Amino acid sequence: MKFISWNIDSLNAALTSDSNRAIMTRDVIKTIIDENPDIIAIQETKIPQTGLNKKHKAKLEEFFPAYDYVHVTSREGARKSYAGCMTLYKKDLKCMESFPEIDAPDTMDLEGRIVTLEFEDFYFNQVYTPNAGNELKRLNLRQIWDEKFAQYLSTLDKNKPVISAGDFNVAHREIDLAHPDNNHFSAGFTDEERQGFTNLLAKGFIDTFRYVNGDVKDKYTWWAQRVKTSKINNSGWRIDYFLVSERIKDKIKRSDMIDSGDRQDHTPIVLEIEI
């Protein structure tokens, strides 16, 4: 099976806007469709709390005619048109969906951050992990999230193997970002966030990119939009991951990034695995 995950930074805009950025986003969607994945995980959809409107649904059918989908948005109590996740899956696949709450702090359980599909032989989970925020204002809350999410995945793993994808908002190792020395106190590379990811892996999960590609450097999934030269100079971070249960690691065939051209921010990632 082939899986693709992407923090799209507004599916809403991609479906409703004709801005230059929205057009670039739709070009990346075409690239994803050309890969013909079985499952597509999309984070940061920014769909309004009122849900998908007629235009959204028509465009989804236009772009993804071979797929059914499930999605979760932010709810009352959280910021509006914030976060959100959508999972698309080929129409011949049979699964049960859930939108777990993990007893996360603050409004994190209301922000539409987790979708899980249960298939006969495995779980597919996608996550949009909360950012520690400007001046690390949410770092303490983020540490609680990391503990709760690791517990949740571990619970799934007791029943059947897990594939978990998404924007984990952490560069785990120094080789996972271009300038580690300058970022030890930046959101996404604090000791606390890195340890949280280490603790998650220790519960029996594999970072598939590192498993397949070893200690390759200069391979990233995110480049800052606000720095115009960040992608040109490959001044990036690897913060998007496919994790799998350790007991299925030998089934992994490919784990890599997909070229998103000139579009900055996140690039899609792909996993191929015999499952």
C-alpha cells in the first residue's frame, strides 16, 4: 500500500481561492494524485467549524474522484478555522473511522488534530501535533500532549500494528534541520520536544525515513514561508513523519519526500509498505 501525508496549510484555501499560493497548492495536489496513493492524510485543513460547504464538496469530488474521506475540524471552544485533519482513502477500502480525544490539555482535544482509521490488519492514524508556539508559550502543554498521544498510539498497538503519519512539529535529531546550533531554544527543537519524540519511539515505533535512508542529511519536509530564500538554500526542517509499529518495519519499501516545486512550507511525504 502507498500512503501520502501532507500539512497543506489550508485545504480551505486550496478549494476556494484563486490566489497564487492556492494555485501552487493545487499543483501539489496533482502531483499527489499522480502518485496514486491508497490513503492521503492532510493536516491543517482550516475548514470552518460549520464544516464542508457545497463548493468544498464539489472541489473534493473534482480533485479526488477515486476517494472517500473523513475529516475533523476545530470545535466550539477552540479557535475557528484552525488546525483540522482529513483522511482520504480509495473507495474500495473498508474501514471504521474515529476522532479520538486523548485527554489533552487546554483546547487541544477541540482543535481537530487526530483521525484514526481501523482496517482489518492495521490502524492508520494521522496527527497534527500542537506547536510549542511563539516564545514557547505552549511548551508545557505540548509536553503533556506528547505523553497523552504516545499513550494513545501504544494502546492501539496492543490490538494491531499502527501506521501513524503527520506533522509532529519536532525535528528529532540535529541532522533533521539545517541549523541545529541556532535553534536549541526554538519551537520544534527544544530538548523537551525532542525527548517527547524519543519517548514515543521507545514505545515500539520506527521513524520510517531513518530506517530506510539511514543518516542521510539535507532532506527536509518544511521551509519557512517568511524567509524567501529558505527553500532555495535548503534551510529546512524534517518535522513530518511516517511512524510504524516496530514489528512491521521489515515490510517498509519506501519512505521519502515528494517534490513540491517552488511552494514553501511543508512538502508531502510518502510511505510504501507491504501491509
